[in-house]
Amino acid sequence: MAITPFSKKDLLPQEEKLEVARHKSELFIGIPKETSFQERRICLTPEAVSSITNHGHRILMEAGAGKNASYSDKEYSDAGAEITHDTQKVFDCPLILKVEPATIAEIEMMKSQTIVISAIQLKTRKKEYFEALKKKKITALAFEYIKDDDNSFPAVKSLSEIAGTASVLVAAELMTCGKGGNGLLFGNITGVRPTEVVILGAGTVAEYAVKTALGLGASVKVFDNSITKLRRLQNNLQQRVFTSTIQNKTLLKSLRRCDVAIGAMRGKYRTPIVVTEDMVSHMKKGSVIVDVSIDTGGCFETSEITTHENPTFIKHGVTHYCVPNIPSRYSKTASLSISNIITPYLLQIADDGGLESAIRCDAGLKNGVYFYHGILTNKNIGEWFDLTYRDINLIVF
């Protein structure tokens, strides 16, 4: 007797099972005023606020939150946001949007189980920050960790584009006589030797610095110890520029001739010092150093952190610009860039029925979660600060 894999019941017509639609959730977003030193950006532009509120969500903003990015309270109010002078009301919202990580005092103002989306800036964090998140059972997402469909980090890349472009524009300004420079015009004027630029690094910051410098007519040399990065840079530029691995003799020769040197390197923990003080002393008087890597220590030995208010100092006759967080100098452009990245994710979270569902559906968004209901879920943070952590994939699946 033949054995059939199906029973008689299985062979009868069955009722159709339709996909159950996800229940959309309504977001109530709080946007406080940024209080961190030199932070002028804001997460959402009025246009983004209008798009979100038109989808039926609420946004409560602290008065003056967009002022430093050249956005008025009226623009946000007209876009559908609610404006309040009460900071506590903003932090009472179930979802908080910030550019800078929350301070300990701000975390204390939040309710238990609040969702916070902000940058993390790991190298400036202290253990107390994570302990405060744990105490309040916060779910926290970091801009820097959110991955796109192509496995890249869109927020990091976008802000790196700004920093790379800005580094050349800053250098062009500092080369003028009134800024202590040699009075050279950044570019390539007929009959005049083109500006010579040395760029350390071959990542996104370096790529956009090279593109901007070439666009102005400069002669560019790029140094990095990764041949793969140098080759990728050449391919992205679609033209040939001088590239080299970092060899002291070749680098010193280029630094002696250059008008501008831009540091755009990154290290796992601290940026390695590539240019020694002795090398800087051999540079031309009136030349310019822009150390974009100062956020993680700087790659010039002579670099010292400066501010947007007092951005430069002169050492060995060389003008140094070592301001951390260069994108904040162009706060409106940076705000537009952040807003363009964050807005689609907010709408996706709402359409998926809340953050819990959204991170189940989107692995890139899940990668941005480093605290989940008070549980640390990021391995790097756990190892760095000696904290207990759990894999997010074992909690949310």
C-alpha cells in the first residue's frame, strides 16, 4: 500500500490566508535645543517637519532650537510643529531627536522607556552616560551606526562630504593676507603656479577635499597607507592624481613645497600622528594646515584643539586650523543633510508600527541600536567601557 505524504484533509480546498497589514503608529517627537559646546545643527528642517506632521504625527520643539541653523520658530510652527519654552515638556516625549548625545542631566529629565535618536560620538563618552541610559531603560539609536542598503553608513558619509569640502574652503580663506597667509588665491590662474595641496588619508573626507581642490584648479597629492583606498579614490575621481603610501622622505618633500596640508585620516582609537613637529617646521611660512582629524586626536603633532570663535593659531610660521566638528560651521547645510537621512527612517518606523517592528524589518536600522530597553547591545561599546552587553539579534528577531 502506497503511503501518501498528504492526508485527505490536506487535499481539500483550504481557506485563503491573507497577509495581515501592519498597524501604523503615531509618533510624538520631541526636539530640544542643543546645549553642547559649538553645536549649531538641528535634526529636522521645517520641510521635514511639514512632511512628518502631514502624515499625522506630532512634533514638540523647544523654542529657539533651530535658531543657530537659521530656522525660526515661526517656520517650524507654520510647518506644523508645536513650540514650547518648557524644556521638561520636550523631554517628556516618548521619542527624542538630538544631534549631540544627551547629557546626564537631559537623560535624568527623560521618562523611563524613552527612545533617543542622536549621534553617539563614542570617543567623547564616559561610562556614566551608559549607566544613566541603563537606569532609565532607554532605547538609543546612533546616527553613526545606521546602515544603508549598500552596507554604508549614510550619516557618517554625508557629514564627511561636508567636512572634506569645507576643509578646502577654509584653507582658501586662510591663505589670504588678512588671515596671516601668503596672499595666494586658491586655484590655477593663467601664468601663476597652481596651489599645491597635500591630503593625508583616502576616505570620504579626503575624496571630497580632493574633488573641491581639483575643482578650484589646485595640484593635489594624496597620501595613505592603504593601496586599496588610494585605488578606490582614483576610480571615484575618474582622473589621475599623485598618490603615495606614507613614506617620510616623500611626504616631507611634498610638505616643503605645498601651500595647504589637510589631515583626513582615521584610526581605530586615536588618529595616528603622521606629520611630526620637525616636518611642520620645514613647511613654507604662511602655509596652512587644516586638521580634520582633530576630532580623534589629529594627525599633525603640532595640532591643538581650537574653536569656531578662535579657530587658528600659528606655529613655526604655519597657520593651523584645528576645529572639531567642522560641519557645525555650516550648520544649515549639515542640518539639511541630517534631516534628509533621518526623515525617511522616522516615517518608516511609523509605517512599520513602531521602532520594535521597524528594527525587525530593517537590519540597517537595527544596527543603529546600541541600547535596547536599558540593555547594552553594542559589542564595541561593551569592550571599550568594560560593560556587559548582549547581541541585539538574540533579543530582537
